[in-house]
Amino acid sequence: MIISASRRTDIPAYYSDWFFNRVKEGFVLTRNPMNFRQVRRVEFSSDTVNGIVFWTKNPAPMFSRIEELQDFMYYFQYTVTPYGKDIEPNVLRKDTNTLDTFKKLSEIVGPDRVIWRYDPILINVKYTAEYHLQAFEKIAKKLCDYTHKVIISFIDTDYKAVKSNTDKLQLAEFPTETKTQLVSNFASIARSCGLTVYACAQKLNLQEFGVGRARCIDNELFEKLHGHGLNIKKDKNQRSECGCAASVDIGMYNTCLNGCLYCYANYIPKAIVTNQNKHNPYSAFIIDDSKIPNILTDEIQTL
């Protein structure tokens, strides 16, 4: 089993103490986001967990306790983009802090286990294609000794949360020709820095530029890190373009405080603060419930 921590919220940035407490306790309870009454118990043990994938814009809160993960294999999907507070209002500043944190994480766990995410890519009057080219090259040159991969994607406006922020994002037309040219230039810059570019869940065929399909939950990487094969199938619950292996996500929607306008996971703004106030780092749930059910198996149960 691979644990995703988490596509739904930034656990390292805002819920790291809760996460480490769950590791210490040996289990976590997670709800089905489509049916809140369905609860699953996820065991935290080296016998049941093949790997953990962290998704974050700031892993620094984990540094003081990261040795508690010594029995587990894990890696980080670390997003570093060139947007300001107009797009990412609560994200660590990009000029120094984020890059220094990225480098420190790489020094702790190694460059194979820190994957740079430059996504999603959006175009407007301020963040033009040329702006992205310059920003991508600047970041790539600073991170080239600290990672081997960079994953890109373009903004998906089909999500409810993104649609509600369309006016704030002030998106410009982003034709296929512009996208492919941008990716071609990204790939060239990455190669010059010793990096390989992968595209996350994109319908465009980008292989001619040397850009493969990303596996953000990457069973092959875990096999490499473990030194042996793993019997983990493709995730059938993701989009057809997604290359991810199956995983169990332990996060929760409407709980991330980064406030990114392009985020699909925060679609009820009023719920974010409410949920944060209900968070208890010692609860089995990421957001505390007044009554914690006694669930002893990993089978999904309806309360």
C-alpha cells in the first residue's frame, strides 16, 4: 500500500504534528470525500506501507521529526512556482525561503526523493509565457543539484473551485501551440540543467520533446528505492491520462491554508477556517470529530 499525504491538503505544512502522531499510534482514520459517513482505518507499519508520498509547498515543519520515518520509504512532491500572493496568498516566499528549504530537504533525504513540481501553469497579463520561461530557467538552475525530476501541468478550469476563481485569476487564452512551445523550451532548459521533465495528466502528446507521462505516485521509483519489485497496480480512480499507481489518500478537502486560487481541493472557502479550528493533532482524523469510532480493520465501514 502507498499512502498519499496528500493530494487534498498540505499535510507537511499544516498538519505535520498530526501526521507524526498517527505514525506513532500506528494508524489513521480517513473519510470517503464522496460519502462522509464511510470511514477507513489505515495501518501505519513497515509491513503494510510500501511508501509515502508527501505533497507540499513547505515541508519545513517536518524537519525536526523526520527521523521518526526511518522505518518507512517516502519521497516528496515539492511545488515551487513563480506566482506571487495574488495567486498563492499564503505560500512561503519564493525568492529565498522556498529554495533554501528545498535544498535542505534534498540534503536530508537525497535528490531522488525530492521531485520538483512546476504546476499548474497558467497564463494571464502578469504571468505570460515569457515570464514562465524566465522563471523556470531561474529555478531550474538553482535546484539542479538537488533533484532529478520536474513535473509540469497546465491549469484545469473544469474543477468547481477553479471556476469560482476565474475572475481573480484573469486567465488569458492559452492555445495548444503556445503550450507545446513552452514545453519544448522547458525540456531544453531542463536538459541543460541535468533534469528530466514529466507532464502530469495532460492530454497533449509531448513525447517529441522528451517529456514523458508523470507518475506522481510512482511505484517504479519506490521499487528503485526499495531495491525490489512491488505488486501495485495503476490507480483506476484517477483520470485516464494519469500514470499514478494506486494509493490511499489520508487528507481532507477544504483544509489547506495555502489559499492558492488554482486549487481544486478548496471548494468551500468558509469551511477551511472552520475545519482548521476543529483540527486536533492527537485525533485519529485529520479534522477532529467529537466521537471517534472504534474501527479495528482496514475495511471501509459506514457509520
